[in-house]
Amino acid sequence: MGGIHSGKAPKPMSQPLRVIFAGTPDFAAESLAALLASSHRVVAVYTQPDRPAGRGRKLTPSPVKALAQEHGLPVYQPASLKTPEAQAELAALEADIMVVVAYGLILPKAVLDTPRLGCINVHASLLPRWRGAAPIQRAIEAGDAESGVTIMQMDEGLDTGAMLRIARTPITAATTGGTLHDALAAQGGRAMVETLDALAGDGLAATPQPEDGVTYAAKLSKAEAELDFREDAEALAARIRAFNPWPVAWCALGDDRLRLLMAEAQPTPGDEGAEPGTLLPHDDDALRIACGERGDRVLRVTRAQLPGGKPLDVRELLKARAERFAPGSRLGRPNQETSA
């Protein structure tokens, strides 16, 4: 008999599951696509209500809704799942399981308990590290060596449910928030389908999350994106990569904002005593910026964007606008307060 239990290796799937899928952004659409390519049956899709988008503020469906409509699936967009009406509507679908991926609505206990096998979630971190809203970016920002996805049985807590499957992926010096998002979106879809296959077969063991190692991934804000060059080069480089493509790290360049897209810490120290934010003699392919409390560390920025321009490798940026980056000039605002 399938389901979630303490068994070991699952047998081949015995019968496809009836699945409700709940998700909203591109990350979730990857999981829906993987589910649609599987043998399981999607009986309904839940997603956030259409939102205004673009210059015209036209009501726009979520990526999940757009994909669901392409496949002729019934779509539900309740403002809340806390009402008796919404819960009765969901129960009438008689689903075996509900798959939740970046949905955006709280699932009350009545909903969690409705499907025969409950609700599972695709979370973009190696739980219990980085519970919460922005696990992808926070893992890069913190300098983690790896990230991944956790498929968990949902409970009423914030990403606290027992773990059904974990898949890992490395974080390298070339990893950005965007590239890790895409990698984990694809990985999450695969891991989710593998989990459903196991649940439909001999079942799958659920492992409680460890009590040690819990961290929380706070929601990203634009206020975090301004860089303070008194910070260490490693921390600045990690934030720049984490915040690409949003909210995008930046610093003042005169009266303009210079958007910084890719960077690394120079392995060797710079000359002690440079004012943090000072442009040092640049390399052919990188701006070199003094940073750290004593200005003795060096941040190498390899990709950036000027206002009104397109993102460029610094090699191309220097060919076009070298006068904006004269060695000895300073980036950042005067008397900038230390970032929190």
C-alpha cells in the first residue's frame, strides 16, 4: 500500500495519483510541467489571482495559470483557502495528494488534511537551513557551498514538515540568484515526480527535520541592494551574485547608480589605507574596488550596467566608458551608513 511511512526502498508505482497542483511563479511552472509529463493525473490547478503587470498594468495570469490553460486544466484562483466554500470546493476534487510549490497562500489544517496523502511541498533549500521566503538568494549570500531542494510533507509550521526527498546542487563562484533559481526549479520538478512515484508504489519514509541548523531566509528587499564598501570583499561578491537578477546590487557612481552583476573577491590583499569604495587601477576584465574597514581588500567586478545602458562585461564597459571609472575616484555615497 502506498503512502508515507517508515518503509525503505519503494516498489514500482502501482497506480497514478490524482493530484491538485498549487503554485504561482516560474519556479512553480517548472514543477507543473514535470508533473504533466508524468503518468500522474492533474485534476486541478490552484494559483494566485491575476495581477496587474507591465506598463499598462494589465491583469496578467501567473506562469502556472498560463501553463495550465495551455493544457486545458481547470484553474482555481481563490483569494483565500480559509473559507468553508473554498475548502468544500477543494474537497470535491477527491485528490490523492496536493503538490504545493511557491503558491503564496497559507494552507489551513483543514486543507492540509483533505487529500488522502496530505500535501507535499517543493522547497528550494536543504532544510532545515533556509526556511522561509528567499532561500535561493540567502544561500548564495551566506557563502554556502551547496543548495538543493527538499520535498516535505506539509504541516502547519513555516517549512517545518518531515522530509521525503532531498536533492543537492553545488554553489560555485559563477552561481547567481538567477542560475540557481533555474537549476533548482528543474531539480525540484524531477524530485517531486520521483516522490509521487514512490508514494504511489510501496510508500516513502518521512524523516523529521533536525532541530539543529535551522536558519530563516528573510524576504528580499530593494533596501538591501545598495552596497557599503566597508564590508568584506567576499561578502560583497556573494551579495552581488545572489541579488542578480533581483533586486540587483548597486552603488553610487557620482549622481548615477552603477548596477553590479558579477564579482569576486581578489585573493590577495590590496594596499592598506585606500578609502573603501576607491577605484583602483583596473584589470582588462574587471573593475577593482577597495573595500573592508581598512580599505585593504579588493572586490573585482566583472559585469556591470550603467543607467540607460545594457548589462556588459567590464571589458566592454571600459572600452565604451573608461572615463567614468578613473582610478582614484570613489564609488558609493559619502558618509554612507554601515549596512545592517
